[in-house]
Amino acid sequence: MIYLIKERDHTVRKIILLLMFAISVIFITYQQANAITITTIPINITATPKTPVFGPNDNIVVNLKIQGYNGGPISWIAHRPDNSTISGNLTKVKGDGFVQHRIVRNAFDNYFGNWSIDYTYNGVNQTASFKVNPIVLTVFTGKDLYYEPDMMNINITTSYYIPTAQQAEFFYLNFYDQKGNIVKDIPQIEIRAAQHSVIYNFHMTELADYDGPGLYKLNVQYYNTVVQVPFLLGKYSDLMQISTQTDKSTYQVGDVINMELLFTRVTQSNGTLTITSPSGSVTTHQFHVYSVDTPLVLDDVTKDVGTYNYVVQYGGVSQSGSFSVIANPAPLPNIEFDVFLDKLNYRPGEIIHVKIHTSQVITNSTSLWVVDPNSVEYPRLSLPITAVDTILPREISKNATTGQWELYIDYDGIVRSVPYFVGGPPVDDAEMLNEYQFSVPAFVSNFATNFTAPTGIAIDSNGDIYVVDSGSSQVKKFDSNGKLLLSWGSLGSGNGRLLHPHGIFVGTKYVFVADTGNARIDIFDKDNGNFIYSWGSYGNNEGMFHTPVGLAADSQEDILVADSGRNTIQEFNTQFTFMNEFKSLLTDNGNFTATSGIAVDSKGNIYVSSPDDKILEFSSIGNFVNFFGSQGSEEGRFNNPTALAIDSNGNFYVADTWNHRIQKFDPYGNFVLSWGIEGTSAGQFEEPVGLAIDQSDNIYVVDKKNGNIQKFSLYETVGQVIPTWVKDRAIWWSEGALSKRDFALAVRYMTDHGLPNTNENNETSVVKIPNWLKHEAGWWGLGQIDDETFASTLQYLISAGILKV
């Protein structure tokens, strides 16, 4: 019994030991199984920027995904474009190992450029690379030199903006003086940057009142991006100009003198006139200035015979002049006698072309002389008068004194005088010897597509041609080969309708049409001709028109409108708001009754044609600069000039409508050449009224009466043509008006271009031109002998050694 109990206890212990062993094995196996599962899943980090390029004002966002994540932080270090770093840990990681990393920033930090962020988890590294775009800020003011009356047009463009005005950041504008100090009297200007580009107009008077002329800087800040634009504020006195003119150049003893004073600006109420008599006595007169045009009546002055000199002082500027007093002569001839210059401003070395008009030829000669700004009278020339209209020359010396000169003409006791100005660089003989400049453009093609009365023409940057057909009240668009692409418009006054339009201008997006009959400007989409907008109505107020006929634009696409019913030129900004107007002056040179054509050159100078038979030039801010031409059929004169166009070299072209021709002038306003006669064939015109020049300098002429468009190539020529100036110099040398040197330059041109043919060194010697050649030179210039005959004479003289070249 005892034995059985012991045996049972022994069996129980064996069972317990076996159970414990089994539990241990199961536990160890479980632990080993778990260890194998963890180590078989490797850690892998994926770091993906939300975008490869972030905007200037964006937060940085990187999406992280960690395979094998089992808890704990992710460390990071960001390398910014300036090589500085920031770092931290990411702890809020989802169970699946995903986390979005966000670095809060904005454009104020100026951290633009390439970024990289290094991430580390449990010894595993990954790098995310991306870029933050900078703010591109540009500021354009249009020019470098301003005067007190000027308006600075500040054009600010940014690559980044917020279109919602309430959320948009500001452009901050400040002005700094020449010492680098902020101009405190001008408060900081704040402009919302709610669009890609904004324009702000700043009046220079505000700056001129602070510190006067000198160097300034405009500082524009957007976020922490800064652009500085230096500019000069000029002296106001430099802008002030005085023009003086007496009603006559010569008075009789006891005459009353009427003097007209013209100022560019009214700056003070009084001026001073000082007159020195022929005997040397000086009298001083104070006068009141109430407008830019101030007339003076001077009596009890013309007591002595001789020359009187006077000086007008106003606004810190002086202008001198003179007049003569003669004894009471015998009665003068009862005829009309007028004098017309070809322009107002000349360079040293140029030749003045004076047109003399008389109602009757009563003597066969006239005398011509000039007086310089220092009142020095130059020798008189006696020149022939053979017709009621005669062009006479007067050469300006290459070392002529700068300033206002006076030209006098005495015709059988009738004396007339006209003022002119000399300034600028002297003429280089190479300008006159340039064959290309004097080559007549060649006819290329002619196209007409059912035009009724075409008038205006414009060409876009793609070479497409836009023509206004006034007769049908339509606009027609052609490709460069003359193929009709599109037409729009019809007779009427509603939106998109036209009433006998004339002028046209094509901008970057829109077509602007001078809707003449409706007294307004219409805007159309250039691609499809859809109506966009119109402004203007009939009237005399700002922004109103009578008969708008001409359109042009400056480099900022501010629109200029020529009005044939008013003596003003109006300027509108890109929002089509009235900005400025250029009015007719009261002087003979700067006045105009109306305008027709208008064009703007690369420097911003504005050229306007007038039915008064002249071209007027204005500066970009509307100051009168020069005039060109007068009534007539001679070269350089006009009979109803209309359209204008300017080529890539600055030469300007005029549609001389009733003379049935196109005239070319150089950038200084000197006549170069003309082509065209009345007719219907190629190169002939009936009523040329429209001009345009494409980017290849091809010239397009609209002929209203012939109903066609003719194309001419500036770089192809019709053959060798002797320039007008060559024959003119031959005539004037034969008449004694010009020197041998002037004629020598004409011979030089001919020999340079094979007329006559010579292989000698082309350097004409003045002293070797025989005087007896004058007769043949004069006959040739007048057309009494032909080119070949005169060239043969020169060839003989050269071969015989009589004429040296």
C-alpha cells in the first residue's frame, strides 16, 4: 500500500515536469517567432515635396511616408538658399508611418532659390529637394530726366500678386535725395499689388518743392524685394524758353513797335525789356506777364536811324533780338511779298531753303543776309528772282554760333525777316555722300479688295495689315501678301458700327479706330474683330472730339489723337482716360488750325501733319520743337499733307496728298527725296492719304481715289538717281550763292557713284574746279542739259587734268 502511494507521487511529479518543459518550449518558440517578424521589415523613408517649385509666398509642405515605423520622433534639418539651416523633430506620426511636414514662411523671408531637407529615422536618411521662386519686381519710369511740370509715369510689374484687393500686399514707394536721405516732405506711397502691373502718376512739382534739381532715386519695395530707379530732376530754367518777335524787322522813324513774347511757362508776374539805341543809350521797361503769349506795344522808341538791340529777361532766362529803323523812304511797291523757311531749327553746316513768294516779279534780283545771336550782320548775297515762287539758299557755317538768328530779304525796298535757330552737331559730309539714303524705294506690289475709299493703314508685329475703308465704314485685315483674312464693321453709330472712319492704330492686343463720323475712338479685338470699347463724343471738352482722323501711340501705348476739326492733339492713357493735350501756339511757327496725320518716333517725339501745309514736331511732353515745310509744289513743300510714318532709321515720310507724291525727310527734317506723280499706274498716285512701314522697312501707301494699296521696298531701288541736293548745289554755285567747296561735294557724290566713271582717289580739290564750269553746272541743274552730257563734261575735265578728283 505504501509502495503504491510512492509510485503515484513519482508519476505526478513526472507529469508536472513534462508540463513545465512544454510551457517553456512554447514560450521560447513564441519569443523567437516575434523577433524574426520585426527584423524582416526594413525601414524605408519616402519624402515628396507637395510641388517641385513653390511660389514666393507659399509654405513649404513635404509628405513623409516611413515603412517599418515602430514609434519615436523623426528628426529633420532644412538647408535654405543662403546656406543657413533650421531643424526640429516630427512626433505626430500616424500609425501607418505617414506625416505631413509643414514649414510656415512667406515672401518676407527672402529665402528664394534651392532648398533641401534631410530626414533621419532610426539611422535611415532621406533628402527632399525643391525650389522657391523669387519675386521678380521691375520698375519702369520711361525716361531719366524730368522737369518740374512733368509727370513721372511709374509702371510697376511683379511676378507674384494676390488678385483679391483686401488680401493683397502693398507696393511701398519712397523717394531719396542725392545724399541718400529719404524725402520726408513726400509721404510714403502705398499701392495695392492686386494685379500683375500697376501704373502710378507722380507729379514732379512735389519733388521740385522739396530740394530742387539734382539726382534722386525712386525706391519701390514689395515684401522685402527692393528696386531702386535713379533719375535726374532738371533745372526749371532749362525748360523755360522765350521767343520774341517784332511785327516788322525794319521800321521807319516814328513807327510803333508791336512785339510778341512767347514763354513756355508762366512762372512770375513781371519781366524786363532792355533796349539799346544806335547811339548807345539804354532804356528799361517793366512788363506784366499774364499768359504764355504776352504782346507789348512800344511807342516813342524809333527816334534814331540805325540798329536797336533788345534783351528780354523773364524766369531766369534771357532772349535777345534786334530791329532796324530807317529814314522815311519813298513809297514801296504795292505787291505781295512773303518769305517761308523750310524749318525752324538747323544744324551747323546745313543749307536753309528759303521760299520767296511775290505776286509780281518787278526786279530780277533780291538781297539776302543774316544776323547772328550777337547782332553781327553777315555779308549780303545778291540772288536772282525769275518767278513768283523761288527757292533761295543760305549756307550755315559749320562753326556758326548757337542760338537765334535772323534772316533778312530785301526785294526792291520791301524787307522781310524770319527767325531761325542754330544748334546741335555739325553736318558730316558722309551724310550727304550716303547713296542708300538717297535711293528711291522700288515698287513691289499692289493690292485692292473692293475698297470704296481706303484711308488709314496700320501693320502689327506679325506683318498683318489693317486698312480702314472709310467709304464702306469697315476695317479689313490682310496678311503680308495682301490676302484678305477678316473684315468687320458697318455703317451706323451703335457698338461695333462705324461712320466713315479714317485713322487706325494696332497695339499688342487691340485695334484702335478713329471713328470720324461718330466723333469717337473704337476698340476691337485684333484677332477676331469683336467690339471691345469706345470713348469720346462730339464737343470741345477734354476727351471729346470734332473729327478724329489720326491715331498713334507712344512706347507705353498711350494713345494720341489728331483731330481735323480742332487745333488740339489729345493724349489718353492705357485705361483710355484723358491725360494731356497739345494746343496750337500763337506764333506763326507753332500754330495750326487742325491736324490730320500723326506719328511717334523711337525717342517719343511726336510728328503731326496740318492742313496748314506743314509738319510740326513736339517733344514727348508736348513742347513745340520744330516745323517743316510750307505751301507749295517744290520739294520739301506740301499741298495738304496727311499721313505720316517713320522708318527704323528715324527718317519720316509724308503723304503729300494733292501733290500726288510721297516725300522722305531725314531725322533732322531735311528733305531727302520724293517719288510719285499723278496717275493710276504702279508708283503713281491720285490721292495718297495713308502710310505705314513694317518691321522690314517696306512702305505701304493707301491711295484713296485709286482704291488700292501700293507696297514699296526701301532696300530695293529703281536705279541710280542723282539726288536733288546735287543739282541744287550746281545751280546755286553757278549763281554765286554757294562756294566751290559746296559744289565740290556734289561732284564728289557723282564720282563716288560712277557719274562720271573715274578710278581716281575721290577727294575733290576745291581749288582745281574752274570757274567757267559754272555755266554748264547751272544749265544742268535747271535741266537745260541732260545728266549724260554734264557727266561727259566732267569726265573730259578729269581726263585732261583740269578738274582734280
